[in-house]
Amino acid sequence: MTSPRASAEKPSAESVDNAASGSSSARVDSSGLVNEIRCLVASKEEMELDKVAVTSRQYKMQFARVMETLNEPPEEKVIKEERPGLLPVSPSSSEDDEPQMNTPEDPVIHSPPSLRAPVLGSPTSIAAALHNSPLNQGGYGQSPTGCDGENRTSCESPGSAGDATDPEGRRRQKTCRVCGDHATGYNFNVITCESCKAFFRRNALRPKEFKCPYSEDCDINSVSRRFCQKCRLRKCFSVGMKKEWILNEEQLRRRKNSRLNNMANQQRPLQNPHDPSMKNISSPVSVLTSPQMSLHSPPSRHGGLSMGPIVSPPSVTTSAFSLLSPTDSSNSDSPPGQNRCGPLGGIGHHSSTDSYDSALLLQQRLQLAQARQAAVQSMGSPQSMLQLSQAAAAANRGVTVDPLRGRVMMSIDEYQSLMQMAQSSNLSPMGLNGDQGSPDYKPNVFSPPMNMTSPLNGGSNGLAELGAGHIKHEFDERLKNYLDGAINDELNGSPDLAAVFGNGNGKKDDDIHPGDKLSFQLNTAELRALDNVREAFSGMNETLDSGKQRESFMKNNKTPTDIMNIMDITMRRLVKMSKKLPAFNELSNEGKFALLKGGMVEMLTVRGVTRYDASSNSWKTPVVPDQYNVPVSMFDQLNMDCRDEQKHRFMQFVSALHEDLRKNELAISLIMLIVLFSHRDNVNSPNDRILIDKHHRDYSALLFRYLESLYGEDARKFQEILPRALELLHVISDHSITLFMGTVKTEEAEPLPREFFKTD
DNA sequence: ACGATGATTATGACCAAC
DNA sequence: AGTTGGTCATAATCATCG
């Protein structure tokens, strides 16, 4: 079912497509490339300024206007102009304000007042909307929809907004992982806003797919989220929201019954609830299937548990501690006979893995809870961050951490036996008493992926030692999501973190420096910077559901034209990624274009290395199903004058990068940024050149610090191999321009890659 | 063809329940 | 204290009628 409203609010797909793909006749060589990249740097909202056919010239003028607005700092004006939004916006008043827009074709007028007023009131609002990506939205007060009259809770005074010194301020500072709006907390496994939570709940289980009116890669922010349901829903899934956690009919029925039950009980306050004769009368639900047991714990979270007394702490910050002490268990906020006694009613079934998870989970939650508590108490202090990192790292080692701060439900017997099992293993419950666990423990949040051989531990890890290799990959993912969120939240709230790497606002040169007194432990600014990088690259692996590029991907025998179209996907995503980088946004427009132009092929190549699968001698990608890989033999179809040399260089580059590096997404992301910021020679502006140099150094340092945090002294070996690898990369890039020459049907190839590769 | 009206749909915010 | 679904208000479109 398509939303009439959504379609009405959408910018014209046609105009956007025209703008995004550009007019091939209008583009010539580098100027065409600039236009192409400009189209990508600008988002759909920007295209919406005028509903006119976008010719190249017109678009340049639009772009100049948009860029003017982009260059203005949004916060001040947004607050000032959106304060009136606190008042309810009546249709009449809004019409009075915008008579010139009163046309059904105008998408703006069809938007709710929350969008209309700021957009029309000032172009700065557009900038605010564009700045509202999860990355750029530094704090609570920046949301353009925050004071629009609809979102009343967001309309605090400027002084109170984003005040990181009080817990409430920190809570408000959470940003939705889907759209970047103000988040309320964890919903379906991910920190989201109310709106995305509701959207997900309503649509995640829908049998029919939405259709994207654009090109399947819509940018989702607090403004654009309504434009494309499909991309919004996909984003929800890609950030880790779990449809399995939406209550099913049975669970809803129980919940309803429970409510009725409670209401009935409240209406009979004088009746003795312990009177067995009353029980069956007052409760429509049998005690044996009391919904209280499972309401907040969908099966997938706790694996479902069988008969026996259960413990159901409502959250990690409260009941997790009470679980530690049997005497405290009586403090459960649930009435006796509900949470602590009685079965679950047969939802799901538990496996040994689940049980094991639960035991570890309890410990790890305790560690995280303590660390979080400490972090809240002394926000931003190195100690608290260290504690948080240690707990997170320990959890990471265990891998089976359920990322939820939700409830844990298990029988007391089960809990005790599993605690014993866990304690008898090497995973000591460090953090509870300051013990840092096993001797080989190296505190770090960004531990290498599971499949990464660490020089520090000789390829083993805590989990393997525990014989839990069968634990599902899903938990790994959930752990990552949770840690990302938890760390980000804590960091976001820290008053000491004003100097965030790359945002140009108070960044201190000494924020990142090897040889920190904490040894290889990453400091807060480094953690934050890595988080920024991770966020920026978060869209790179999103699945591709339809579109021309996907069709190219799905072909069995891919032609060079298909290869170009496939590259187009990555190119566009790389532009999007760049836009999310505070460091990139510091540059002038020309500087941005120069970097993208200069670094695109190199970044593509680096990306290609990470996707290279030696066993099948092909590239595999997460954006389409596994079987649709791209064989390296595709080189054989390319320009015979240079294809063999290029293939050889590529394979050299593959072997030049250590396997550990290739498998580490974050490290590869950093390398790509180093590559991106290594093209200052193409830039004229002295200011840009200085900034580019600085960011190049910063990202290089950050990569080394990151590797150092993983491998200690051994990180130097990576530092030694990188220069040669990057040199090789330059050669590949320099020789790539004619690689597709004479092999591509120009009219069928996407324009963006055609700008980088001569086709005829 | 046009405007008025009610129905339908999607969204977002708030809230109670647990 | 955090997360869930329910509920309501709002806005936009569609269908119908005069």
C-alpha cells in the first residue's frame, strides 16, 4: 500500500532523477564530472528548491544557492526561527504565511506545518535538514524538527537543550540511528526516535514490499524519512532493528488479557488476591500462562525459557544488580508470583547456546551497567571511559553479549548452573570488582573481528577457548550494534568531548597521539573519531533491492558496461559517505569535488580489495545475494592494451595489504579516508590544502592508533607495509582511465563512472 | 470543471503498562 | 528506567456528491 501523503510530499522523482543523473549532453569532461558529483553531494531536498526542469545551467544556479545555505551554521537560526513552531500551526495561518506556494504540485505545501514553516521561512532550514544526518547532528538542539510544534518534547529552551551535564540532557542527546532525529531510547534493538519506532512497528512485518520512487538509495534523515518508505524500512533493518521483537498476535493477546486482568483486579481492591477461589475468577489468563513472564522479552531476546522460576529484571541498570544478590531479588518491582515464579508459557525453546548466552550475558551486562553508571557519574573522565571500554571489550571477547539493555529471563537453577559454568571458564567476571580478567586481556572497544587473527593472542580468542564457536553470528552483530550505541551515547553526552576529531570545532592536535599514558588504549576523541568513520561508512553495505545497477549485478555474464554500472553504486555511496564526514564538510565545494575526483578510483580499488574472495577468485558484495559475484576474469573483457597489467597490479595490491587489514572494515575505511585526503595537489585553495593535509595526517594517525590498540607494538608492521600499498594504488589509479576504452556501450553505462573511465 | 465534504491512510507524539 | 503497543491528532489524498 503506498502512502498518498508520502507520494505527495516527495520531491518529483523525475526531477530528482534528472538532477542526480545529470544531462549527458550537458556534461563534458571534467565540468560534467563536477556536475555529476555536485548532483550527488546535493541531496534530494536541495533539488526541491524549484520544480522546474533541471538543466545543467539551472542546476548550477540552484546548487550555488543551496551551497550558500549549506555554508551557514544552522543551529542559531533554527532555534530562533523555529521557536514560533512551539505554537500550534493552524492551516489558516500557514496558508497566510505561504500564499505563493499554494499549488498542489508543490511538495512543500503538502508537507506538515512542521516542515513547511522552517523550509519556507528560511533557506537555512534546508541546511539544517541536511545537517541532520546522524553524523552531523551533534546534539539534541540541532534537529530542525525539534521545535516544530509537533515534537513538543523537543522544544526545550536553548539552554536546556543538549545540556550534557545532567542525565536528562544526555538522554535527550541520543540520535536516531535511522534518521538522526532525537531518539528516545532503544526500540527493537536500536536507538531510534519515536517516529521510526512506530514506523518500524507498523511496517516491518508487512507482507508486501514498498516501492522506492527514486534509485533505491534514498538518504534517510528526519525530513526525508517520509519520502521513501522502502529505503526507510531498509535503513531500519540495516541499522539492526529486529522485526522478531515486534510482539506477535499471541503475545499481544496475552498483553491485552493482562491489562484486562489488572483492571479487573483494581476494580476489586477488597478481594483477597491470595484467595485461590478468587484467582480463577478474576484472571482471564491462567497463572500458568501469565503474560507477565514474557511481555517484555520477545523470544528472540532470551531464547525463550521453559518451566521453572524465572528472574526478570526490567533493565540492566536496575535489576541486573539485584540479580547478583539473591537477597536483593525480592526487590523486584514485579509482584510476587509473577516474575519470580511460574513458567513462561512455552514461548520458544531454549538451547544450550541460549543458556550459555544468558549466563555470560548476565555478567557482561553487569560489567556494562557498572561502566555505564561510572561513565554517567564522571562523564568523560578517562577512568570512566576506560571502564566502559573494558567492559565492552570483555563483552566483545565473549561475543555472546545480548546487546539489549532489556530484561533477562531465566530460571534460578539455570542461572546458578550457568554462572558456575561461566566462572569455571576463563572469562572471569571482570568489572565487578575491578579485575580485568584473563592475563591476555587487552582492553579495547574496537576489538578485531572474530575471524581476524590477532598477533596478540596467536589467533585464539576468549570465545574459542570457551568452546562456544557455534554461537550465532547474529549475536556478534547485536553486540556491535549495542556497543556502537552505548559508546556513542556515553561519548555524546560527555562535556569533555567538545573537541571531536574532524569537526573543526575545537579539535586539538593532541587529541590523537600515539604513546598515550594509557598505553595503547584509545582515548575518548579517538573513539569518537572512529565512531564518526564507522557512521560515515554505514551505508556502504546496504542491500540493493532494485534498479539498473542491481540488474547489472544479477547478470550471469557481466559485460564491461555492467561492471561500470556496478561501480556506479559504490561511487555514489562513496560520495554520500564523504558528505557525512565532518572533515570533508570543512572544505570548500571545489575542494570537495577535487578530492572526490582524485580519490574515487583509488577508493574503489581499496574497496575492491576488501570484497575480493580468493577462493572463488571473484569479488563478493553484501549489496546483492552472494551468488552474484563479479569474477576477476572480467578483466579479460577490458581494454587489451592495459588489462593484464592492471589485473596484475590489482593482485599485487591485494597481497600488499595484510589479510588482517583487508578483513577489518574499520581499518579499510580509514585507509580509504587517507586515500581521499591525499589529493591536495588537485586543490587550488590554500586553506583547503592545509585542511586536507591536516586530515590526511589525522586519519593516518588514527589508523595507526587504531591498529595499535588492536595489535600493540605489532601495529608497526602494518605501518611499514602501507606506503608501498598506497604507492601501488596510485599506479593503479593512474593507469585505469583507459581500462574500459572501447569495451562499453556508452549509452547504457551510468554517467558517473564514465567520467572516470574513458569509454571511447 | 469545480468546490465541499467525508473517508481513508500514513505519520508522529504521547501515554499507560509492564 | 527502559521498551512496548495503544491511542489520538494531524495532514494529505481519494472518492463522492452537488
